[in-house]
Amino acid sequence: MSDHRPATDDDLPALGRLLTWVDRPGSGTKLFRALGGFCAALLVIDLLISKHGHFHIEDVWAFYGVYGFLSFVCVIYGAKTLRFFAKRNEDYYGAQAIDREDYPLDQTGVTKEADDA
Amino acid sequence: MNVIDLILYAMAFPALAAVTNGIFRNSPNLRDGITLALAVLTFLIVVTIYSITGNETTEPVALLDMLPGVPLAFNVEPLGLLFALVASGLWVVTHLYGIGYMRGHHEGHQARFFACFGIAISSVMGIAFASNMLTLFLFYEVLTLSTYPLVAHHGTPEAIRGARIYLSILIGTSIALQLTAIVWTWVLAGTLDFRLGGILEGHVAGPIVAVLLGLYAFGIGKAALMPFHRWLPAAMVAPTPVSALLHAVAVVKAGVFTMLKVGVYIFGIDFLAQTGASEWLMWLAAFSILAASIVAMTKDNLKARLAYSTVSQLSYITLGMALATSMGVLGGGLHIAMHALGKITLFMCAGAILVGAHKSEISQMTGLGRVMPITFGAFLIGALSIIGLPPLGGSWSKWLLIVGAADAGQQIMIAVLMISSLLNIAYLLPIVGRGFFLSDPANAGPVKEAPFLCWAPPAFTAACCLAVFFYAGDIVDFLSPIAGHGPETVAGVSE
Amino acid sequence: MATESVHDVALTLHDQLPILQLVVPFLAAPLVMVVGAGRGVAWLIAFLASLAAFAISALLLAQVIDGGFLSYQIGGWAPPLGIEYRIDAVNAFLLFLISGVSTLVLPFAYESVKAEIAERNQALFYTCYLLCFAGLLGVTITGDAFNVFVFLEISSLSTYAIIAAGADRDRRALTAAYDYLVMGTIGATFFVIGLGLLYMMTGTLNMGDLADRIAPQTDNRTIQAAFAFIVVGMGLKIAIYPLHLWLPNAYTYAPSAVTAFLAATATKVAVYVLLRFSFSVFSPGFAFENYTYELIILPFAILAMFAASFIAIFQTDLKRMLAYSSIAQIGYMLLGLSLMNASGLAATMVHLFNHGITKAVLFMGVGALTLRAGSSFYASIRGMGRAMPLTAAAMVVGGLSLIGVPGTAGFISKWVLVQAAFEKGWWPVAFLIVLSSLLAVVYVWRFVETLYLHEPARDAAEAPLTMVVPIWITALACVWFGINTDITMTAANTAAETLLSGSTGLAEPSPWTSALPAGEASH
Amino acid sequence: MLESIPTAFLFFAMGLLAMAVPKGAARSALLVVIPLIAAWQVWTLPEGNLAPVTFFGLDLELMRVDRLSRVFGLIFCLIAALGNLYAWHLKDTVQQVAAPLYAGSAIGAVFAGDLVTLFFYWEGTAIASVFLIWARRTLGAYNTGLRYLIIQVGSGVILMAGIALLYAETGSIAFDRMTLGSLGTWCIFFAFGIKCAFPLLHNWLQDAYPAATITGTVVLSAFTTKLAVYALARGFAGTEILIYIGAIMTLFPIFFAEIENDMRRVLSYSLNNQLGFMVVGIGVGSEMALNGTAAHAFVHILYKALLFMSVGAVLYRTGKVKASELGGLYRTMPLTATFCLVGAASISAFPLFSGFIAKALILDQAAAHHHAIVWGALVFASAGVLSHSGIKIPFFTFFAHDSGMRPKEAPTHMLIAMGITAFLCIFIGVFPGTLYAILPYEVDYHPYTAAHVVGQLLLLCFALLAFGVLYRTGRHPAEIRCINVDSDVIYRKAAPSVVHIAARAISAIWQAHAGFWMRKTDLVLRGLYASHGPEGRMARVWPTGAMVLWIAILLGVTLAVIFVT
């Protein structure tokens, strides 16, 4: 396996190093706030533009925002309900199903690296 | 040379092979060489007949009177010629394979084996070119008897038991039922000649037609219609070349060929369609198709599985006849050729696996595909053809049968054919899938095929399965007279 | 068509053929006795006599095969005063069979008799054999009812003797011969009682005359009783099912050559007599009207087909098995007879012949096996197919013919019989026929498997050529007559027509001929 | 010269060549170059029936080129090249032969002008593709492959039955617009529906695609279902029932995708959901709606492949594909992560990405034809897409909690393949005119109106916001090791049980029956042996007196019969 190398951030590729910003404490909150700000801006713009949707409701202010937010919440709670009914162990279909087996490592690049190391 | 002489040669050469095998029984190379030459010669003769007659139906030539008014007579008609071409062509291939197999597997009594083989082929030629039912029946029985020693070849208690079942069902049904049917036909119609459109119309009516058809259908035990199918799995104790040629091509095809002959030339499809006499047979064939497929799935022995698959596939042809439409009959006729090529491939592969890896059970063949890639590749192609998938020959016959069923308005038969295709997948492709894509330490190792003569013939027939996909139209044009229309109007025009 | 024979003394040898048919074997018999010192000579004389008889019978058959008859008056005395030999398709066909089988059996007998019969008895044996042969020919050829009885007794008495000849090998042959003697005598007595009753009522013994005189008085109780006696008496000689009890032992313990000869001929001759009396002496209508055949012969025939076959299946001795199979096959012949139509009679006739040659092959084969293996028990002939490939192969052919596989003589018989049943509309009977032939598959296949699919019980050489050649000639005949039926079916059909037309021309055609639906049927 | 060769044959030739060329760069290059040649061929072919063949008495059209088939043919060729580039490292003959045969069959089917040809290629896709699953060479994949094959061939035989029925009815095998009504057309519709993963017929997709090899899934994702979409568009455009079928298809997979642990299965559900949009477009059936379907198929093939490629690259480097085991991989695989994000943005239909300009056509048409509820469902589904494909895939694979794994960046050829695909996603998004130009019908639509852009951004950003809220409050469903039963429980659990029970019942009945008759037969045989055997009374040597008695009896009976009658 290739993981568990004592990797310092310096070993990472440049782009990876740049992206580690998101894992810094507080970055998440910053991102969330930025998103909030962007949303607010969008709401403002929504007020300003003229709309000619096929349905009247499309032209209501913030319709898409509300619809999107509620949809997402719906999806999450719907999925949670579904999980309540549909969830099974990974060996539900017995030993001869792919759910339980690992991907054969000899078909991946993993073993090759292990050999190199 | 005229046709009757050629027909006699086509029957005489295989019989001659029996003689030469007896004479040269102690010099294998000479013996097998002569047989091969005779096999090739037989095939060439049948080809010559084809080049002379095309798909014309020739006048029967009577040799002598078997019974007053019923001569021993022969003629050429498309269905029989197709059957003869397939059987004699595949004899060449199987003989080569047989040499490889019998030597590779160190079988005893090879001379006797090849001699009986010759007689069997000779009688197949007789069946193919018979111009009346009695002549056909004569050779039908000779075929049964000449293949009996082949089934009992090993002489073990198991082989004797299998051979006993083989003989008792084939002889039993043919004498008890088929003979009765033939005599009855003779009494009713006053002739036994094969005539397009049948000979019974006007001589018989009502439920008797169905009864008579039943006597024929069950009496032709070689067609392995349930419940008289048990002989076919029982015959699997025979050496594989026997299973390959005889139980994929010669014997079983003689059965369904006879079935088609009876349907087309004794009853006549129009007569069957009018009277609806074959309706029950259609349902029985459908049942046979599905039931045998399901049984096949439960068999772990490869040859047993193939045997049940054959039972199922033979009923396709019976079904084609029982549908009593031109398309059905054409589909049945075409399926004789297509199934022959596909199934012989499968059987030869089974034999190659036995010779090369000494495995007969499917569960032991896991991972063998990588050791025997050509064998398993050929098996895959054969299997796909049996299933009826493009671009292999089997897809056309299935297409015609389905169109035939649609013409007859039998939607349930379409469903049966569809389900059967899926069942075919379920019992044929796991062999390939396991062979190629799973591994078993017991079967690991470098590529090691069976001897050349064991794997080359199935590879060749597999290639033929592919080739006939592109020539199926020609075969159907060739067969078209039996469906009662000219060659140009065959598949393009619906009924 | 028929050669109407001249009433004057015949001038050419050709015209003397009917009497020569009998005289040759009859003269040869004492000759054998006289020169009996060297057995080779005895055999040779017997063989030549038989060969000559065969040639004569062939010539006779050729003359009548398409219909008509030959009439020969002994010493120029015209019937009904003199004894008449009357040859039509029916008996010419049978003469051909008897002399043919004899001619084939004799070469076979050469080695077989040497092995089975003490040397001092051999000349006597051939004498008796020839007497039996001549007797059978005589029964067949004669047109005089009492003459039939005389010849029957000649053949029977000599038969008892040649069966008893088996005692050199197995003492039980004596009991068997004794049983047969008792039974045969009862049968003959019944027959002669029947004749006596007829004579009482008609005052004649010539068959043609009998027919003429019986016709107007068929309601007469005495005549009816005569019919019953004759049927039962002959039934015993035929071995109709419950009257068959003498047959298995007689066939089993007799010397091989005798069994082969008798099985192929003796019962057939008895069937012939029954046919002749039922149709030519009594009119076809007589038997038809009083249901004897339908109610008595038919059920017993069917019973024989099954019961005897079952017994055959379970036998452990091949020879005895074949004996029971014969009883079953007689069932077929009687069945054809009881159908009372042209096809049925043709079936009986053709089966007489076909079964004759079939059984000849098989019993000769058994003889050859016995010669090499010591007995015909399955246990001792195991695996002999490898040691004696030629004999065994011929037996397989015979077996196939017994089953009635197409391409063999037996098939033709079965075909015509089933056809007859269908024509009569008795399809259940047709079905029973094919069903019972499945039983034949079982017992035939039992010995085929015994011969081939077991390790040989002993080392043995192939049978001598003098056996193999006749066996194979007969086997090939089985095949030939299965494929080419010019001779057999023509003869059988002519014979059937002849029989159905009543008393062979001397009398007016019977009114029944036209009344019977099958009377016109001829292909 | 290239004109006279049906495009499919190029691929078949490629498959055969691949067998001949030794493994390695030469073979891989071949597999990339020939699809590009084919793409060029498709691009330059004139419209019309280019390869008519009379075969088996049937008039077959092997190459019917028109605008609809061209756009599908083009994208199929393109994705074949990209998929093979992605699979450059492969040294597996099975996959390298199967993939071209599969792609060739799909392309052949697209250009099929008649139903029989369509059927042959239809079955071709089924057979060739199963090898991409079996090539994983595990027991699970083997079993899945068999199931997949049976369903796919099942679709094929139903199609064949439908064609036969239609042929018997009309005498024509032309592949043109059909009207549902007769049994034949329903069969054909149903056959298309199976491949198109209609609700309840869909589960083969989620069953099979995660079971395939890394590269196999990429190839699989492109062809089969889009072929079905093409077939529906060709045969059943404007069939109203499709609108509702499509709407349901867009909805239910969302929920499954959300809770599914296997990333490739998440993508399979997502694929199913995207198909729904296309099916709605077909159902609406207007020229613009069909344009939308074609465009959506085109872009969807690209971004779905891109997503499968990125997840596949992760699988290739880590051997893992389950959300519960992944996370934090952006550190060492930043490029893959970026490409994944591009794919996610495309599928979520962010402006400037390809999904935006295609999906809009369909939504617009659904609204224009006043299917209000359907339109609402589609908008809802658009937000739903974001939840799994837009967020779940990239977030839980590359970000979220750190799995601790530090795999190497994806191999170069994979990066190139992903890069090109990502570029196309953006390019089409930015220059929609290029795609609109090749659509089946004239396009008069401008996606980048202020209202549309803002509306879409509002929808997506507020959905994102909702995710932020729920995730930060711990209400987002956790990634846990589990599976979820779907309709596959019917054929993987229930059907086998029923069959098993039935088989046992039948076997028991059979045994009892056979046993009964065997005993009867045995009894009869024993009886026969007792009476007819060598020692039986029938075969025994009887004393002479008994025989005489029989004679007397028979004589008596005979006399009686004669006298009585």
C-alpha cells in the first residue's frame, strides 16, 4: 500500500500543497461564509433582472433559491428515510457478490508501487 | 453421372470405410488414412449431387420392391440434401477429431469404432436421400443399430446400461409407434412417397390426424421429444466423437429431419395448419424446450449438460414444424444446419478438455480457459451460436422461428423461444466465464492445449458457425421449395 | 398362368416334378440306411437328396407363383378315386421353404451331428431325418386329406426318433421325445377323428371333393364337430398357446440340427394344414361364420405373443429361449389367420417363410455355439461374440429379423400383419402386435449383450466353415427377403388369394369370396 | 474509400488487430488512433443510406447517416478514443478486444437503418460488454456479469420478438418512428426500456457498472444506455408515457445515490438520473426537445466518463472505491481532484460547464409544453444531482476527513484523458454553439440569459448552502459500510429462492412419482418373473396329463363356440 508514508506537505505536488488550505482550521467556516455571501448577492441580482419564465412561479423573487434549498433538504431526509428501509450488511448477497470483495489489487497500480518500494 | 448413382456412392463409400477398417484394423495410419479419404470422397460426392440438382427435387428412382407398392427408392430434395451436406461435411471434421481423440485418449477397439461410424454415416445418407417413408425408416433403424456399439464402446456396466436405454427407447419408439404410424399412413393413403403438400389430405380428418401425428412425433424417438428424451443423456457414455457427430449431428438430426419430412411431405404444412393437428405438438415442444434447458442447468457433467441442451434445441425444430407455417419450417430446416455446427463444436471442445486436462465436470474447469484458450474460445463461439446471438449462424434460425411463430399468431411460442435463449445463456456461458475469468490453482499453468487434431476441428467448426451467419440467406433460399415458394420470395415477404 | 395338367400319363421329367419332389427323399432314406457304414456317405446322400428336392420345389414354385395350380395324379388315377398331388402358390411356397431349410441345415448338420450323436447312430439318424423331411413334403404337397394324415404320421414318428437322438448328449431328450410322442399322437388322433367324421358325411377324402360336398351342409353338427377336431388336433401340432407344452423340451433337447430344421418347418407345415383345411376344405365362410378364429384362435394367439415372450425373456438357456420365442411367433401367424382377410393371410404365409429362415439362422447359430461352448446356457456363451465373430454376427442378424427390424425378413411379416389389422379396423390389435415385438427386443438383446458385452467365458475357435457358410447364407436370406420381397410377397399374396377363393378351382368359387371385403385386396 | 466501410467495421477490425498486435504501446496507440479516424469518418460522411445490403431476403441498411445518428456516432467515436487513452496502461487482451467490439456494436446500432441490423448490434453490445465485467476476474464480477448478460440479451430477444411481430404485421423492418399499440411495438419499447434502465428495469446498471474493471466502467458508462436513448429518440419520439417514465427516472436514483457507499455505484445511480432527463426530452418529442436529448447525451457521456475516470484513477492508485474508506486524497492527487470537480460542476449544470447548456434545452421544452409537475420534478432532480454527483463524489473522495492514504497522482495517460475530457466539458459549456451546430435540428436557444444563469446559480448555491448547513450540523447521512437493496433484491434474492423452492417441490413430486412407478414396474416385473420365469408356473415342465387336460378343454370350448354360433 502506498499510504502511511510520512508525508509532509512539502512532498505534495504544488497544486496539492495549495489545496491544503481547505483543511486549515477555520477554512471551512470561511468557505461557508463566502458561499452565504455569494448567495445573498445572487438574491440581490435576482431582484434586478427581468424574467420571463414559462411558469409564473419562476418569476417570483428567490424562487430558485428556495426551491434549491428545500429540494436539497428533501433529498437528504428522503435518503435518510430510504436508508432506514434499504440498508443491509455488505454480505447480504452472500460471499459471491462484489459488495464484499476488494478490487483485485493486481489490476491496479497499487502492487506495482509496493514492488518499487 | 446420374444422380441415383451418386446417391448410391454416397451411401457406399462410408459403408466401404467400415470394410476397410475391418481389413486394416492393425495398421492405424493406413486405416485412418483410407477412412479419411473416403470421408472426403463422400463429401465431394454430395457436393457433386448439389452441383447437379441444386435445390431441385428429383424424381424418385426405385431400386427394388421392399413391399408391394413400396420400393426402396431414393431421390434428392433440398432438405435431405442439406442434411447430407452437413452430415458428410462434418464427418470429415469429426473423423480428424476422432483420430486425435481416440489416440490422445488411448481408446481401445478403434477399428471397430470407426467401422461402426462408417455404417452410421452410410445410413444417414440413406435417410437423407430416401424418397419414401419406408426407405427412410429402414435406414433410421440401421442408424440406431450401428450406433449402438458406439455407445456401448467402453463395455463398462455404465456403458452397457446407457446403451440399453439408448437402444430400448430408440427401437421401442420406432417399432411401437413410428412403424404403426407408417403402416397406418400406408393403409390410409395408399402411398408412402414424400410429396410436397403431403399425402394424407383427403384421406383422413378429425382428431385422427392429431393421433397419427402423435404416433410419428413420439415414434421418431431420435428427435428426443419429451418424455422420450432419456436416451440422449444416456448415450453420453460414448466416446466424445460419437457424442459430437452422432448426438449433435447425425442421429438427433436424423430424428428432427424425419420430423420435418413427416410434417412437410407426409402431412403437409397447409394440412396441418388447416386441421390444427399439430397444436398440441407445438405445446409439447415448447415444454420440452424449457424443461430440458432447466434440467441442463442442474448438470455438472459437461456432456450431460450439452445433451440436455440438445434435447432442448431439437425441440426448436419440432416446434418449427408444429407451427405449420413456411417460416417455421424453414427455421426448423435452417436450425438443423446451425445447431449441428454449434453443438458439434461444443462437444468436440468437451472432448478436447477431457483429453487435454482430463476434466469432465464443469465445476473442475475453473480457470482452464487460460490453459486452453483456443478450446474455450471455440466453445464460446459455439455457445453463442446455440444461444442464437449475432453474428453467428444460430441467430438466423431463431429469427425465422420467431417470425414463424408470429405468422402463426402464437405469441406464447415467441416467449418460449425468448426465455429459452436466456436459459441457454445461463447454462452455457458459465462454462466459458469460469474457464476464462476465474482461477483455480489446480488448473493454473502455461498454455497447454489438447493435441492438434483435438482442438483444430472445433476451432474450424467454430469458424464455420461464424461463416454461416453470412450464408444463411443462401441456405434458406436453397430450402425455400419445402416451404412451398420460390427462392426469390423467401424471407423478404411475410405470409 | 397355371399349367392345367394333362390327365394322361405325363411324358417328360418336367411333368413328373410333383412326384419327384417326394420320391427323391423317400428313396434316399433307405439308401442311407443301406450304405450307412461311412457317415460321410450317409450325409452326402441326404444332402444331395435335399438339394434335388430344393431344386424341384424351386421349379414348382416358379410355375405357380402367379396363381393357378398343378395337379398330379398318382399312377394316372384321376381324383376322387386316385390320390392327387395338387400344387398351388400356398404349398409350393412351403415346399420351397422346407426343402430350402433342409438343404441349408444339412451341411450344418455334418459337424454338429458328428459332435452330438454317437457314431453308430448317425446313419440311422440321417435316415430318420430324410423320412421326416419327406413326410413334411408329403403333407404339404398332397391334395388328399387322408394322405395328409399318413404323411403327418411319417414325419411325426421320425421326428420322435430324431429328437430322441439328442439323448447321446442329454438324457432328457428321451422324456422330451416321449412327451411329444404322446401329445403328437393325441393330435394326430384328433385329426384323424375329424377326417373320419368328414368322410362319414361326404364319402370322399379328396380335398376338392370334400370342399364341394361340405359346402351345402355347413350347418351339419357332424361337420362342425369335424372342424373342431381338426382345428384342435392341428393346433396341437402347431403348438397353439396352451397346447404348446411339448415344444420347449423337444426343441431344447433335440440335436441342434434337428431343432434348426424342425423349428423352421414342422410347425409351419401344421399351420399350412390348418390353413388348407380351413379355407380349401371348409370354405372361408365357414370358419368366418362360426367365429372359431375370432373367439378362440385370436385370443390365444395374442396370449401366446405375450406370455411366451415373457417366458422367453426370463430364460437362461438360449435354445430354450428361442423355443419359447417360436411359440410367440406362431401367435403372429395365427393372428394373421384369424383376421380372415387377404392381408392377414398374406401375413401368415409370409411369416411362415420369414420366421422359418429366421429361426433357422438362430438355431443353427445356437448349434454352432453349443459345439464350441459346450452348452447354450447364457453363462457359457458369454462373450463368444469375440471368439466366434462370424457366427455371432449372423445370430445378431437373425435376432434383428426376429424383432422385425426393417431390412430383415421379420419386418416384412410384421408390416403386413399390422397392415392387415388396420385394414380390418382392429387398431388395438395392431398396437398389440408392435407392443409384443418390443418384448422380442428384450429377449433378443439379452443374448446380444451376452454374446458381446461380457468378457469371454472361454477361449474358443470360430465354428467350422460347414456351419458358418449355411448360417450366413440363411442370414443373408433374412436380409435379402427383408429388402426384396418379389418372391415372398408375390407368393404370399397369391397364396392368400388362392386360399380365400376357396377350394382351389375344383369347386365353384365360394360365394364368400366376393362377400369378404378383403377378397379383392391384392397389390 | 472510407465512405464505403460502415463505421462499426472499423471498430471490429480494430478489435481483431488488437489481438494481433503485441501488448504495449503499439496496441494502445492503435486503440486510440482508429476511433479518431472513425470519428473523422463520421464527421465527413454525407447523409443518406450509404451501405444498403440485401441479406437473407431482407433489405438491410448498415449505414443510415442523418443528423441524429451522426451526433451519437460522433460522440461514441470520441469517447471510444478517450476511453482507450485512459486505458493505455492495460495489458489485457480480453478488455482491449472487447472494448472496440462493444463500441463498434454501439456505433453500428446507431447507424442501423433497419430493425434487424439494430437487433444484431444490440445483441453485440450485450455480448461484448460483459467481458469488461468478467475481466475483473473475481467471483463476484463473474456472477454479476452473468446477471448482466442475461438481462441485456433478454432485452435483445424481446427486441427480436417485437421485430418479428411487427414484421409479421406490417411486412416492414424499417427503423422509423413507431406508435405504441400493437404487441410488437410494445415489445420493442420494452426492449429499449431495459437498456435505458427504466424504473424497475434499471437495476442491472447499478449492479453491473461497479463490478466492471476500472477502465471497463468508463467504457460501459458511455454506450449501452445512450444507445437506448438514441433508439428511443428514433423510434418513440413524442410518446407521452416517456415523459412520466423519464421524470420518475430522474427522481428515485437521487435518494439511492445519496446513501450509497460504493462511489462507482453512486455514479451509476447518477447516470440513471441523467437518463431520465433525456427520456423526458424524447417524451416531449419536439424538435428542440430532441435536440436537448441529443445534446444532453453528448455532454453527459463526456462528464460521466470524466467522473468515472477520476474515481477509477483513485481506485487504480488506492485499490479502494468506497466512500467510507476514501477522503483527503486531494493532497497527492490534486489534478485528478480538479478534473473530478470539473466533471461534478458539469453534471450539476453550473453555468460555463457543459451540463448547463444541454439540460436547459430539456427543461425549457418541458416547461414550454406545460408539463408543470414534470418540470418541477426535473428542477428538483437538478438540485438532487448536485447532492451526489456534484458534492458527494468529489467531496468524500478527495476532501472531507483524511483517510491517511497518500497515493501517487494518476498515471500520465489517465491525466491526459481526463484533461481532454475536462477541457471538452468546459469548452462546450463556454461555446455552446459548437455543440448546437451539430444537433439534429436547427437550434434557436440561448442558454446564457441573465435570468437563466441567475436562476440556475440560485438553485445550485442554495442547495450548496443547504449542504453546508446540514453537514456542519451533522445531519448529512454518514458514509458507512453498507449496501442498499433496490429492485435487484427481486432477482438476486427472491427469484432464486422461489426457483429453489419450486425446484425442490418439483423434484420431490418427481421423485415421489418416479418412485411410485418404479415400485409398480418392479412389482409387475417380479410378478412376471414369478409366473413366467424359469421356475414360474407358466414355464415349468408340465406333466403329460396336464397337457391332455388342456387339449380336452380346448376341444370342448371350440365345439361349444361352433355349436352355439
